Amino acid sequence: MQEQFLNIYGDEKSEPVVFFAPGRVNLIGEHTDYNGGYVFPCALNFGTYLLIRKNSEKLMRFATTNFSYKAEVPLSDLSVKHGSEWVNYPLGVINQFIKRGFEVSGFDMLFSGDIPNGAGLSSSASIEIVTAVALDDLLETKLKRVELVKIGRAAENEFVGMNCGIMDQFVIGMGKQGTALALNCRTLDYQYVPANLGEYSIVIANTNKRRELAASKYNERVKECESALESLRQVKQMDNLSAMNLREFNQFLYLISDDVIRRRARHVISENARVVQAVDALLNTDLVKLGQLMNQSHISLKDDYEVTGFELDTIVNEAWQIEGVLGARMTGAGFGGCSVNIVHRNKIEYFVSRVGDNYTKLTGLVADFYVATVGNGAGKL
């Protein structure tokens, strides 16, 4: 990567500095983060590398080993969006630093990621956080890590136009090796929970179904949840759906006349409860319970939130048939991407072979599988 950087930007006196931000997988708690609820993700050992060096030309230069698109942006044009290109993620972060009153100089940047693009393992948030951590270091802004996390989310909300919650940026910025992170997305209170899986491992299955609908449908779900919240506020003053428990929801669901909106709310509120139970299950190393909750989560995402799709349902269904699989569910925004599975280590080879073969027969697509290692959050290398 160093050689590629010098080939693109030239061999100047100063060496580029290297930063890294991981991808993430969410064990349970899908579509609860932007509803102020609980999530339970962990950082992965693969992610996004950034080589970065100051230049004297008042230009932000962007390149990546993953795509052909490059950009040279004058400091006066940093607020201009580049269509739907990947450079909007670092540009959005740079704009957040400017909004906070920091003066930015020109930088040469080369990104390189080994997160599968469009897989739902948060390559976009990884780019945002590696950029934020690098700028904080090189501009000596001395921002707290939680503030960098907020900058990453704001970049995606305000510049990219994706109404995501804070989960992805938070665990990528704050992750800790060997632990899952239990996060309250409303208060940002969090707890590290040892990922003691004993004889089991986390296996990620990538459907290789690109998530073409994810952005538009994601924003649609946000609006549907806002509609449900408005109806339920007739009986309870609250800022988000996760402030209501399942017992209350069942009592007041008559206030939501639209069945679709009712099901969206039911998923969020029931999923929030499942996360709390899942945290307790992992703390008590009750892996069977954790797996059951993951299975219930997928069913809710399929039937009530309708964000799974044929490919995800197929790969999860196939996983459920394998002895030694405690739990399987979609992870990420949905409409393609990945499933997360808790698989006995002695069964991983069989799991990959059997699920992979059956998935290809049923969908015509070839899945990829990764045995996940729970890694640290973003930092300087």
C-alpha cells in the first residue's frame, strides 16, 4: 500500500501515516439504533486502512485500491457532493470538522478496505471513522472518541443522506478486542461484554446479493417508525419507539390504524427487548438462549420489518437446518448482505460446505464465509 501511495501522489519528504478502522457485525438489535434502542455489535479484525499525508497544494486528494474513482477537491469546494461516489464518506467527515470550527489543510489520502462492499458489515462507517481518527490526530484537534463517533454519524446523515443511527460508528470507534459492545443508542451508555463463546464461533455468511434497495428502504423504514411514534405519543410522551415496552405496545397498538406501521413498531419494540435478554444470555454464557433470540430476531425482521429478502431468508433457513448451529439471523440493514451465525467449531467446515452448496442451488449465487475474530476499534498503526 505504501508503494501504491507513492505511485499515486509522488515521493515527497514526509512519509504517509497509517490508520485503521474495523468493520462490524451486529449480533442482535437490528433497526433499533435510530429508534433510540439497544444494540449488541462487535468490531471485526478486518476493515479500512488509510494512508494519509499533508500536502501544500490546498487540495484534498482521494484514492482507493477498491474502486477506480479518484478525486482532487480544492479546499473551497469541500461542501460539493460527488454524486453517489465513495468519496462522499470522507468528505462528509471533513465537513463536520469545518462545521466545528477547525481549519483543514490539504491532504493526500489512500484508502484500502478488505470489508466486502455492499455486504452490510459497515464499510461506509469504517471509512468515516478512519477519516475522523486520522484528522483528529493530524490536525491535533484532541476531540474525545465519542465526539469522533458523532462526527461519523453526522457525515452520513447530513452529507451522504442516509438516516442511519449511531451503532456502526460507535462500535467501530469504541470496539474492544474479544468483547461485544452493549449500547443504549439514546443515552450512549455502553458496556463491554466478553464474547465467551466456548466451543462456538461467529461465522459470517455473505449472500453476495448487493443491497441495491438498502438506502431508499432504510430511509422509508425511518419514516414509518416516526409515524408509529406519533400515534403512540397520544398515550405516552416519548422521544423514540424504544421508550415503550412490549406490554405497553400490546395495550396501545389500537392507536396505529395502519397494519404495516403497526408491524414496524412491533419489530422495534420486541427487538429492543431481545437485545436486553441477549446481553444477559452472553453474560451468563447461555449460548442456547442467545441463539434462540437471534432466530427470533430474523423472523421479526422478515415478517414485521420486511427487510430480509429471498437470499437472506434462504441462507438463514439453510443454517437453521445444520446441527451445531445455535442461531442465525440477517445482520445489517438488510435487502442482501450478510447473516451472522453461531456455529460449533467442529461443524464450521460442514456448515460452509452444506449451506454454501444449498444456497447456490436455490439462488444461483455463491456465498462467501468468514470466521470472525472480534477486534479493536479504530486507531493509528
